[in-house]
Amino acid sequence: MSLQADPQSRPIVSGASYHMRFHLPHAHLQSTFGNDWFALKAEAFARFFGTPVFLVVQTGIVALWVGLNVAGVTKFDVYPFILLNLAFSLQSAYAAPLILLAQTRQADRDKAHAEADAQHREALAQASEQRQIQAAQQTAAMLELLEQNTRLTEMTQQLSARIEALTRDVHAKLLSEAS
């Protein structure tokens, strides 16, 4: 995104990111949890919790864990699987805040998008109003021109009739003098 300043000190956006021009006034705002490495990775991890890949992999690990311990291949976590419950508790303890963090960051983005969309709708409404005013002005100017054209046409018609009458008078006078 390339930014330039116009005379009114508003940024001008050029290139492929023109559609994001209404978000620029909010670019200085930081997310509630920041945009540092930890916040971005935590949000990515929280988003990963809801994917089918995570659910399938977790289900596979749990099935393998239970299967190996029930079959007696390993004895490190026998029934009632206390270590597995501890792992789920630990996962829940970290997952809940990470999911809340991701939701808060998404709410911040949604709010910024909503504000930008409202500004865009307002700008569209103002542009539409300006176009309507301009169309009304152009219509009034066109009506004035039509009225002037009508007056000129009437004047031309009157002058043509007068010229025709004068021509007849001159022609009659010339004919009377010649006879």
C-alpha cells in the first residue's frame, strides 16, 4: 500500500489496497492485546483449536493413548487415565484464555470494519446528495437555456416576418416606380 498526502492532509491510497482506504484512520489503533509476536501466535493457535485437523489429531492421540493403556502395551496411565485428564485440564486452562483473546481481537477488527463501513456509507450518501444538487443545478441551467432559445426563436421569427414585410414593401415600391 502506498500512501501519499493530499493538500487537505488526508492519505491517498493507490494500488491494490484502495478498498482499505476507509480503514486508514484506524491504522494507529492497537488491538487490546497488541500486535506483537505473542499475540499473533496466540491468536493463530486459538484459531487452530476449532479446525477439523486439530479435532481429528486430538481424537487420534486420545484413542491411541487409551488403546495402548487398556491393551496393556504400556502402563504409564492405566484406567481411570488420570494423566490424560490432567493433559485435558492443562489444555483447557490455556485454550479458554487464548480463545477469548482471539474473540476480543476479532471484535476489535469487526468494530474497526463497522466504523469504516459507516464512514463509507456516509461518504456515498454525501456524494449522492452532491450529485442530486448538481443535477438540479444543471436542470435549472438547461431550462434557462431553453427559455432563452425560445425567446431567440420568437425574436428571429418576428424579425423574419418584419424583413419579409419590408421586402414586399420595397418590391411593391420598385414595381410602382418602374411602371
